[in-house]
Amino acid sequence: MASCGGDHGGAKAEEAAADTSVPVEAVPVSRRSISASYSGTATLEPESEAQVAAKVSGVLLKLLVEEGDQVKAGQVLAKLDDENPRLNVAKAQATLRKLENDYRRSSEMFERKLLSVEQNDKIRYDLETQRATYDLARLELSYTDIVAPISGVISRRLVKVGNFIQVNQALFQIDNFDPLLAVLNVPERELNTLRAGQLVNMRVDSIPDHVFEGRIQRISPVVDSTTGTFRVTCEFRDASGRLKSGMFGRLEIVYAKHDDVLTIPRAALIEEDGETAVFQVVAGSSLSAEDKEKLIKAKQDEKKDDAKKAEPGKDKPPLPAFVAKRRLIKVGYGDSGFVEILDGLEEGDRVVTLGRSAVRDGTAVQVLEGVQ
């Protein structure tokens, strides 16, 4: 009977110890690859853009492209009424032929000394002026064909057939989306870590499950003295056409990578007073003698009754199965979810990731396995 009572008492003690333990989630230190990166946000914009404006006035007779059409530099986009420019070319050409004949005759007369130098030079100057007038008339005729100054996509059509177009009036907007650019203003401290050609990963809100890969196209050599930042231009080439100008992107520039290193979730970190630490879960039985005595004394002090403290070696509370111990650590690279462990922990050690706010050094804990 005494034996049964003893077993029952031990079970109650274990149950009491469990009742006072703080439930926490913990995960083991594990190996993985981890990257050092800089994250930022930017709006996508075309590499180049141009407004197509009329160089001559006239009625718009034909539209040859629409919004969304791909165009090449030099491609005809629209046609203006060219009746007047054609007549101007014909008139200039006729006058040019007359002056060419006049100059031919004056040259013959000049050689026979029947014409003065001044008279001959005047006819020659008139001929040269008319040649320029003829070339200008032909150029203005060519301007009735509205052509694309750059390759890209027609993003806006601003006119309709039948409109009278004025000189310098905008007809189209062309954007070159290959590539699309994202410009980051990066803090000065990152100046020596980023290089042209480095990989850039980007997510956009409209396609949250896809990561678009790009590269750093160029880095400004100048730091803005007002903001303490420098410009980093990233380029993205998307053959699928899903990326659009104006989209908001979340970018991550990966500038270094360590493979097969010890890591823990970032959620386990405790950063205070310039130190980085974690709560490591250890077995109560593995504590040092000094730590065991401290833990037992703390549990005795927690008793609410006014009874005398137990004599040494008698009526001692049982040791908890697991205890949280504060460990100072040294960290290396870190990404959004994990950090590299350089010192302070070993593979397989378990650290608290959830429930840290209720834990102190030496707190008895009840471990719930966390998800990495």
C-alpha cells in the first residue's frame, strides 16, 4: 500500500511540475543554404518611352496601329493628308529645273565673257537656294507619314481619323517594355556590396506566387547627400508579357550565399542591449548542479502557503522535464525567415520560437514542436 501511495505521489508531483511549465514552440538548429540580400520596393517603368508628335499639320487620313500593338523604329503609324506638301514639292522641283537651265546658259555666257562674275554668281546662289527649298519640300512631304521613333508598344492613341493635326501635336505614346526597369534608392552602407549583374528577385501583387528574376543593370556612382542613398537600376525581361509598366514590385537583391550552414528561424532571436541571444530548450536533468539548485529554490519560493521552507534534501520539488536557457549567439547572413548561426549553438539544439515573452532564463517549459 505504501508503495502504491508513493507511486501516486510521484505522479502527482510530475503533474504539478507540468502544470507550472510554460508552453512554447521550439525548432531544432538545422542546416540549409542562406543568402545575404537587400530588399526594397519600386514601381516598374519602361526602359524608354516616346511621344510621337506631328512635324507638319494636316488632316489625319489613316491610323495603321492601335493601342497594344508592337511597333519597330521607323514603322509608319499613321498618314496625314499630303496633297499640299506634294504640290509644294512639284512647284519646288519645277523652279529648280528652270534655275538649273538658267545656270547652264549663264555659265556658257560667262565663259564667252558675255556675263559678269556678279551676274553668274547670283544665278548660282539662286540655284543653290532652290535646291534647299526642294529638299525641304520633300522632307515636309515625308513628314505626312507618322513614324515610330523607337521600338516598343503603343500604350496610348491620342487622336482619331479625321482630326486636324497641328504641328507638335502628340498622336501616340510608345513604351519599350523590354526590359522593364525598377529603380531602388539604396542606403549608402550597401554601396560596396552591390554590383552590376547581380541577381534580383521580384514579386508583384497581381502575381503573388511567381518570382521574376532580373539583374542589376547599373549603379549610380553618386550618393545623394540629402537622403544618404544611391540609385540602383534593375532590369527585368519577361517574355510572357505578364509584367506591366506601373506595377509595384518587391525586390530582393542577393549579393552573397552560404551553403550548408547552421540556421534558426529569425523568430527565435532576442536582440537587446547590443546582444543577440536565444532561449535554448534543455533537459532539466542536464542542468549543472548550481542551475538545479537555483531552479529548485525558485520553485519553492513560488509556493503561496505560509509553511516553512522544506529542509535541505527534503520535500524538494521535482525537476521539470525541460528548461529554457538563455544563450548568447553570433549570427551571420540572414534573410526574411532565417539567420545563419556562427557561434553559440550546435546542430540539433532546440530554440524557442513561440512563447518567448513568457519565458525567462531557467523557466520550466512544455515543448510543442514548431514548424520550420
